[in-house]
Amino acid sequence: MTTEPKLFVSFAQPWHDIWRGDVRDWVVTKGLHIMLLLIGAVLAARFVNWAAQKITRRLDMRFTESDALVRSEATKHRQAVAAVISWVSIVLIGVVVVVQITDIVQIPVRGLVAPATVLGAALGFGAQQLVKDLLAGFFIIAEKQYGFGDLVELTIAGSATDAAGTVENVTLRVTKLRSPDGEVFTVPNGQIVKSVNLSKDWARAVVDVPVSTGADLNLVNEVLHQECERARDDEVLGALLLDAPTVMGVESIEVDTVNLQLVARTLPGKQFEAGRRLRALVVHALSRAGVVTAADAPPAVGAIVHPATAGGAEDETQGPGPPR
């Protein structure tokens, strides 16, 4: 019975000596300092995220409570800047904490010169795309090319198709778009070759009106001008337009169709909604005026004869030739 306490004491004595030695001093001094730094870094990062989200929610609330149909350019830019400041602040907090921990642990700097040189060279070659993304993101935000809520089309290097959608987030490294189908595109800023902002200050709705070649173009132009003058009186369309629509006239002529074009200056990002409403009003106006549109015109039916059988078809049409 007396051997068990002795065995326990003999087993625990080395660990007790270690704890009473350098390990205890390191944990109480340096270990505690490192733990406090890590906790402070986590709390600081969460505070930065909370502040950025609060600013974003406040801007969203102001837009929701206002009567404006679209966000102002200043609001879009502020939300983009808030996201960038949040991202940069978290990175700086991480760098400061790493430097402080290195100083506490007292890692010899001279011994790290050679490994740091090799690592720096490797990162210099490997992180070129990252640096390119950061520089491109900085100029995107500084030049106000687009911001939160803008409708954009981005041409991406090495991609056959463009990324189009509504901007949901802009950081120094990436741009996130929400497509009309609900998909989210994450595009590195360094790969953006060209950006087309479809909702910068104002937009333009373009409406093509196809009518039959047999329609009275003077009557069609008169109906379209009357509808453009009454467009701002429409409850839905009037709120989207900045100016009255303009009839541009005949845009193109095809075999059985004449295309006339209307243009209208709208609020940013509202050109598609305004175009749909304007098309509906034009269709009803032409129908009331008795104008035959291209869709209502009877299709032209013709015979197509292959060149190889053209001679046979001609013989069948004209009958047999004279006897030889």
C-alpha cells in the first residue's frame, strides 16, 4: 500500500521540477504575453468587422428609408472604401501581432537573413499575381470605376466570356458579382482587362420597334412621338426616366421588316426595366393605331431551288422540249 504514493511522487517529481523551473517562468511571462496579444488581435479584428458592417448597414438603411430608386455614387464608393479599410486593417493587425510575437520569443534576426532572402525571392516570383491584384484593386477604388450595387461587365484575361452582374463586394484583391441567374462570380482584380459600368450616373434604354415594310412610316413615327411625349406621365415609367424618350428614326431595313429605334435616358441600372415598360406601351399604341408590326405581318413564302436541280425544275415548269 505504501509503494503507490511513492511511485506517484517519483513520477510527478520531474514534472514538478520542470514546472518550477524555466517552463513556469516562460509561461507566466512570455506565454501569457503572447496569449494576451492573440486575444487582443482577435478582438481587434472582430471590432473592425463590426464597425465596417455597421457602416454598411447604416448606408443601406439610409437608402431604404429614402425615396431614391438607386444608390448615389457617393454611397457606392463609401461602401467599397469601408470594405477595403476593414480588409487592410485586419492584415495590419496580423502583421503587428506576428512582429510582436517574434520579438517576445527573441528569434535571432541574423540567423534569419539567409532564409528570409530565399523566401523573399520565392514570394517575389510566386506572389506577382497577388501584388498585381492589390494594385489593380487600389486603382479601381481610387478611380471610382465601380462600387457596391453597380451593374458591370468585366472582361477577364484568358476567358472567352465576360462576367456580368451586380457588384456585391469590392476589396483590394477580388471583385464579387451576382449574375441575373443568382450565380456569384469572384474575379481577381489583376485579371480584369476592361470594366464596363452600366449604372454610372445614368443609363440609356434602347428599344427597337420592328414594323412591316408595308406599314405607313409617317403614321408609325407620329404614334411613336406621341407615346414618347406621354411616357413621363406613366406611373411606372415616369419614375425611371430622366428625360422623355427620343425617336431616332429608321435604324435598319431588312427584306420584310423596317426597324425604328427609341432611346431614353434612365436612372442608373434601370435601363432594362424602363425598356421593358416602354416596349409594352409602344406595342399597345401601335395596336390601337392599326399599325401592322413585323410579328403580325404574314410570312413571305417562296420556293428555294437547289442549283443542282435548277435545270430539272425548269423543265418541269416549262414542259418537255420539242422532239429531236
